Amino acid sequence: MKNGKQDGSASDSDKVPTPVVIIDQDSDPDATVVEVTFGDRLGALLDTMNALKNLGLNVVKANVYLDSSGKHNKFAITKADSGRKVEDPELLEAIRLTVINNLLEFHPESSSQLAMGAAFGVLPPTELVDVDIATHISIEDDGPDRSLLYVETADRPGLLVELMKIISDISVAVESGEFDTEGLLAKVKFHVSYRNKALIKPLQQVLANSMKYFLRRPSTDESSF
């Protein structure tokens, strides 16, 4: 707790829930939606909102709802200088890391469930994710004008920026998407297109292979994919 602002901690003897941080570019055309869940342990997250403002962002709407997975804190945020949603990959990643760093600060027990807990938390994850086993990539048509890219892999700092760079390096455009941090995993959905059309099969294969090459462990043998 800090100045009574961010409360909701529970005893370490309780089972630690899986923290979830969602960066949603799909649901609101005018704002980037951030959703944070950590069982029922989160308070009002005023410090998190202040940290987002320090990134040059405005929190234009905030709400909380409950379901069987816990308490969900949602923020709609825009850039303070333009009033528009966030498009820059580096700023989107900064938002994600800011939220996670606040989780680690105010709920140190979450570090055992987060990839970044290994570097910044008091309790590093007890089990590391095998990147080769955890990584799954699929691409399918989502209408005539765009395709849906789905990536699931082990989370790490900078991952959102790196994935966006891979996509842009082969001249594929990201129209919208969602980046979910679920414990030690990252789950990504991007709506992508090439010259305002869905990706043809050969380009889908190029994109999938580029993702596999980048995400695999450096020690993985070349013949494995």
C-alpha cells in the first residue's frame, strides 16, 4: 500500500491468482483500453492511473466489474497532446510495463506469476516457460480485407515492440489488435493486411516463419521448423 491509494493485498498463504494485463486496441475506436485483473486483490489503482498520466496519457474513463475470474479494472486512455488513442508500439509497451511494474510494487506476491518477476520481483517464477513448447502461431482470413494473426508465447519485456517490428519489416500493416499478458504468457491478436487486403497464403507463411524464427530459443536447431 502507498499512501492508502492502492490496496487489496492478501496474505501470502492464499493461492496467488494469475495476473492479467490486457492492452485492447479493438473495442473502442477512440481510445486504448487497458484492463487489469489479479483475482480480487486489486484496489482502485490510483497509483497506476497516475503512472499512466506521467507517460503523457489521459485516463478518460475508468470502471470496475466483477465476474468469476475476479475484479476487473478497466481504463480508457488517450494521448494527452492529441486526445487520440495510442498507436505507437513503444508507448503501448511502456503502458504494459508500467501496469506490470505497479503490480510488482503494490502486490509483490504477483512476481511469482509474471515473467518480469524474475528480474524485478521479490519472488521469481518457480517454473520457467519453455519457449518452443509455449509458442503457437496461426493466421486466418478475417473477411476479404484483413487477416487475423494469433501468437501465444512466453512473455518478456519489449515483446510487443518486437512483434510489431517483425510485421512491419515484411510490409504488413497492423490495423488493430489486443495484447494480453496472462501470467508468464503473452497472447496476441492482430488484425493485419497487405495493401488493404487479407494476406495471401504465401505471405501468411512468410509471416508465420518470421515469427517462429524470432520467438524460438537461440539454441534451437535450424531444422526444427
